[in-house]
Amino acid sequence: MHVHVDFCLIPLGGDVSVAAEVAECERVLAVAGLQPRMHAFGTNVEGEWDPVLAAIKECHRRVHEMGRARISSTLRIGTRTDRHQSLADKVERVERLLAGA
Amino acid sequence: MHVHVDFCLIPLGGDVSVAAEVAECERVLAVAGLQPRMHAFGTNVEGEWDPVLAAIKECHRRVHEMGRARISSTLRIGTRTDRHQSLADKVERVERLLAGA
Amino acid sequence: MHVHVDFCLIPLGGDVSVAAEVAECERVLAVAGLQPRMHAFGTNVEGEWDPVLAAIKECHRRVHEMGRARISSTLRIGTRTDRHQSLADKVERVERLLAGA
Amino acid sequence: MHVHVDFCLIPLGGDVSVAAEVAECERVLAVAGLQPRMHAFGTNVEGEWDPVLAAIKECHRRVHEMGRARISSTLRIGTRTDRHQSLADKVERVERLLAGA
């Protein structure tokens, strides 16, 4: 099952800055071969369900190892069976509509 | 890794009513032994990361089998390493604060 | 415009426990007449768009006043124009399907 | 109160494609002066709480006018009182950490 995921991890407690933890998650997702596309409130990844969700679990594990005792993440997960669509396809389709308007 | 998850699955396209699909997800989560606690905008489950996320994958698979070609889910995932806390503990702690106010 | 909202507020930094802030949000939403229905990963409210979103803004304001410098919230917002449905209606409809299965 | 918002609107029912509705929301947010930064699973906006949330309400209103009877949106909302940080600052800070690693 191919998934599109938008993932935002938030460590609770301690330092109010979370940039180091977000950077570590980007590294974990990149090492997993998922080519994360970061935005200002999360990151987009796509791939097969199991490796994508395993990489997200690894993000939680690493951020706990960095000393953060509590984490709250939010995920948007998209799946479809009618056709294959990449993350880039989704954006391009909307951009074509906007350009044609 | 113990997780708390709040899960909301939304089928896209077709019938505007999604109650049958939500009910099927409750069944899938219950069969997986996760004792889902449904609310009006999702359901709470807790357990080990792998079986919880496997059950959520199974919800996507079943809802596609029901004829829905596209699904968008949102998950809140909480993990902590400082102590064990159940879903019920979280609610009770806030309710005690509210009762004492 | 009538809305169903599921709201989860997370203070960042400082104490890893967030129960006091969650309790304060429940109070703010109750004082606003929204009869919040708390679950273990957020709270359900319903009403007209403007007062519901104003109450959520007030939750942010109060939690900042409690000394939390940074907040990250997640909202699920549902609107529909085909018919009126309460939060309780949504849950009952799924429960009837589950009872009949 | 300055907010960072990540907004993802999903129409339910009818056509499985939602690109026209997503494009309309981008237009609404742009007309409101919010310079939306679209990604593959939502869009980032920032500004004062009231105009940002008013623009999101307008997105719901317009998508209903396009014939979609039911909408489910998800928002991540970030506020902070310790310092001003733009959406671009957040991304740059993580990118500097990644470049230095």
C-alpha cells in the first residue's frame, strides 16, 4: 500500500526550541530513503506503508534518545487505489489549475 | 514503545456519509484487541507501536475493500519514556484538576 | 456556519506535564458555553464558527498567560450544508451500526 | 496574536479528485494577503489570528458553494510569546543544522 504522509513531531518539556529534533527526524527519514520534503510545519514523505511508518517510529526513538521524555506527533496519511499519484503530481495538478485561472 | 493514538479516517468521494466505514474501523481495532474509545471526531487506542499501527493499516485496507478509492486519515501519536500512563490516567488527571477548581 | 471541532493543545517547553493547561482549556471552553467533551487526546466542541474559534484563541491566550511561551495545537474542523448533525448524532449513528452487526 | 497555521481541507463525497477545491482555497488565502505556501498535504500561512482564521472560514464557505456538502479540515496552529519567528525562519534554522551536520 503506497502512502503519502505529512508528519510533524513535537517534543514536550525542556527547551522551547525543537529545531535540533526536527533536523534529526529529517536525517532519519533521508537515511530511510524517503526524500523528505520539509515545510514550516512538518514534512512530506511517500512510499510503502511499512517502511514509511517504521521510519516515523525511528524518529520517535531517536528523539527520546536525545533526552526528550515525551513526544506528540501528528500525521496525515493518504492512500488511494484508483491510480498512482506522487506527492509532486498532487502539487503540480493544483498549480496548473492556479496558472490557468 | 507504548503509544497513545487518536485516529480519524475519512473516505473521499462517493457517499457523503462515512458512518459505515467508521464502524468498520471500530470493529477492526476491537478485533485487534485495542479496545477503541470512539468520540465524535476519531477514536483513541493505546498499545505497542507495531500492533497499533498495523491495525490502522488494516483499517485503510478494509475501507478500500468497501469500495472507497481514496482515504485521508489523521493521527495524533503520543509516546513517553519517563513513566507509563494509560489513556484513562490522562483523562482522570485532568478531571481531578477540574473537580478541585 | 455550524462546526464540529476536535481540539488538542500542546504547550512546548518547561514541565513535561500539561494537565494543568488542558484543564484550563476545558474551563475556557465550558465558560464559553461550548460543553466540551474531553477524551484522552483532545476535546470535542460544536457551535457556530466564530464563537468556537474565539474560544480556542482564548485557550491559547490563557495558556501563554500561565507562562508557556510556545503552543502547538491541532484542530479537526467539520462543516456540512446538507443537514444538521450534532456531535452526539455522529457517535450514535456509528454505535447503532456496531450494535446491529 | 501572531499564528503559524498549516491547513489541509478535504471535501467529502462526490468526485474523488479535490484539486479544484484545493486550488480555490489557495486563491482565497492569497486574496486575503496570506501568501500561502502549498505543499503536497496542506498549505502554510502566517499572520494575525483573526484574519488567518477568517480566511480559513472563507475557504469552507467557498468549497460549500462549489457544491461540496461536507468538509473536514485539519489545522496545526502555532503561537509563541518569547520572540517573533516567521515560517521562513523555522525552515532556515533546521536547514542550517542539516547543512552543518
